[in-house]
Amino acid sequence: MSWFVSGFFLSLSLCLDLGIVNVAILRAGVQRGMLPSFLIGAGSSFGDLFYALLSMAGMSLLMNNLYVRWGLWLGGTVILLSMAWSMIREFRRPKMIDLDERSGQEPEHRQGWKDFTWGLGLALASPSAILWFATVGGSVIAASQGHSASSLFLFFSGFFTASVLWSLFMAGVSSQGGKWLGPRLVRGFSLLSALLFLFFAGKVFLDGCRTLL
């Protein structure tokens, strides 16, 4: 169960980033209701899972190199700590969420499968998601190397579950809350994200100590 929880919170740290995917989910909820918003989020969940599996495959090929393992250990810890600091700064000075229809690129009306594929495409094209998996995700996923197939299944199950539940939560909040979304919501996300990054920084550092020292 610890593997499921680890994957769950790793996914949540990605979900808390208010990038283009979350803005699209929020905008769809405010403008078109809960179902279109959730379908966009569900599509993005599969995009995130694809990148997570890709990170695992890439790490499997690289983990035999001792220098790569040391780089992921030390570099990953530093990156996680820097991202935690970035979230703390955002907590102090939250950014605004633009829900103006004119700022979006998505059409106002579309069929459900188009909402789903829109979310999938946004997740695969998101610069913040690509950067996250290249740094944070890769370092944390690397720490799960060398474990049983059942442990990895639990890890990725937790990862995917958190993403879907997050999409459901955001769809409900945006469709019901509407325009009250603002700095307080962003500050809450930023603080929780900072705590998760600190947790994973400690996890990556301690796992590295056990396996490399």
C-alpha cells in the first residue's frame, strides 16, 4: 500500500501545478459545466500516465550507470528543494487564474470524446509537464527501480488514481464555485505543493543514501 500512496502523492504534486491543463479544466467547468471539465481532466490523466511510464522505461535503461544514479540522487534532491521554494514564493505572492473565455484556445462546444482528446493533447504538449517528468518525476521514479512488478503496479495505480480524482475535484469546484476561484485557492495549492516537494526531496535523498552510500 505504501507504493500506492507514494504514486498517489507524486501525481498530486504534478496536478497542483496551475499550468495550461488545470486552466483548461477550470475554464471548461466555469463556462460549460462539470462533465466537459472532467473529460478534459480524464484525458490529461492518460497523458500524464504515458509520460510516467516513459520515465520509468528511460530510467530502467540509465540506472546501470553509476554517474546517472548519483546525478539523479543529488540533482533530483536539489531540484525538488528549489521547486518547493518556488511554491513557497507563489504562496506568498499567488498568481491570478485567467478564466476569461477570450484567452482560451478551446472551442465553446464539442462532443465528449473531443473534450477527452483535447485534455490528452494538452497534457502531452504541456511544457510544465514535460519539465516536471524530466526532473522531478524522473528522480522520484528512479527511486522505485529494482522492485517487484506488483509494487510498480501499485505505484502507477496510485499515480493514475490521484490524477482522475484531481480532475473530478477540479471539475466540481469550477462548475460550482465559478468566479470565486482566486488567490486564496492558488495559495492553498501552492502550500500543499511545497509540502509535497519537500516530502519527495527527503524521499529521494534518503533512498539515495541507502542505495549509493
